[in-house]
Amino acid sequence: MEEKGISQAVIGRLPRYFRYLGELKDEGVERVSSQELSGLMHVTASQIRQDFNNFGGFGQQGYGYNVEFLYEEIGKILGLNKTHHLIIIGAGNLGQALGNYMNFERRGFILKGMFDKNPALYGKKVREIEVQPMEKVEEFVRENDIDIAVLTIPKSSAVGVAEVLVANGIKAFWNFAHVDLNVPEGIQVENVHLSDSLMKLSYNLERYNQEQEKG
């Protein structure tokens, strides 16, 4: 399927489509219209059709979408029909919480290793994955076909660690460190700033409270 230049806004909605369609599939729903999806997701039916048209469209006018087919096609677009091997750098509270999140495997993201520089954590198991010293990470990445690194480490360490990982074959970062990574072209980075999300929630709560006071 040939894709045009797709906006980040459209790409950002694809995981939501995938999640809702997965729930419909699990409920045994066979077909769904853009209007029905709109009611579930609070995205306009027009927006849904525009988003899907970026990828050639998946339904017939007046007939709706085959849920299982659409779920599988969006999964392919998201690259979820392939297996990705990942490691977690930083075995503190956040790293361990992510390591214990079993839903990754359902999406094809297989946790292969965890690393930390704190000797007190060496040998600790997170779902049978032992935390290893950072000194072992380069060889591990090369020998285990690791393509994604999850960074849950302080920003002071993240840039240097990312450079080492890129040199050893890492192709993508899920970055929880509060720093922008300077990586070569072609290396993919998804930054996750938890405090930014909380501040956005605070902003929306404040606006709502102000509107209520005016009303």
C-alpha cells in the first residue's frame, strides 16, 4: 500500500483506532461504520474517513468497515505484524514497571534484557529477566538482534548511552529521559515526558474550573 506524506496527527490517532477495533473484534463485532466509530472514539466520522483515505481507504460507501480486516491492516501500518526485540536501560521503579507490563508481548514487543549501573540491582529479576551491568549492554545488543532501547535513566546519562547503543545497532528509542537525543538521521525517537502530560491535564482542569465559575 503506497502511503503519501502522512501527518503526525494522523499517525497519533492510529494506535487509538487499533485499540478500539481490537475491543470490537474481541466482542465479536464484524462490521462498523465511521459513524459508529465516531461515537466510540469522539472523533468525527469525517475525520475518520479522511484518516483512512491516507492509506487508500478500507471500506465501501454505505457498507462500513470489516472490523477484523481493518484491525489487521492498521496493525501492519503500525508495524505490529513484526516482532521487535527491546531492552530497558534503567531498572529503577519506572523501568521495572515497564518491564512488568505484559501487554507489550501482545503487540510484538519482546523484552530481552534490562540494564543498570547500580550494583544493588544486579541479578534482580523482572519477569524472569535479570538486571545486568551496563558493561554488558554492547555485546548483548549485538548478539540478540535488539532494535529498540527504552531509556528510563537520568538525562545526564541518556545522551552518552544513546550514542553507544546507536553504534551497536539500536534503531529506535522510547525515551523517558528528560533530554532531547542527538541521534543520526534514520534513528527513530519517541519522547515520553510524563510531567508534560500531567501539566496538560492541569491546564485542562484549570480551564474547566474557570468556566464553571463563570457559569
